[in-house]
Amino acid sequence: MTFDIIMGVILTALALVVVVLLTFWSRSIIEAIHARSPGSLRDFRNDIHNGDKS
């Protein structure tokens, strides 16, 4: 295999890992919003910044 093919495979795998991690992270935030049903996005953001993740 040439260097270009190896680098392409590595970058493709890295991109896939990043997409999967971002998907799981986003899903956890969406589930937290759904579970708590804050009054506004500002309330939710304040809860996150204050450490209240119940």
C-alpha cells in the first residue's frame, strides 16, 4: 500500500470516530433536555454551567 492510501484510510476512520462521538454527545444533551423539560434554553444552559445535571 502506498502512503496516500494508508493516510486516506486513517483519516476516514478518524472522521467516522468523530461523527459517532458527536452523535452520542448530542443525543445525551437531547435526552437531558427531554427529561428535564426546562422552561427555556437559557434555563437549560444555566443548569449545565452551574453543574446541575440531575
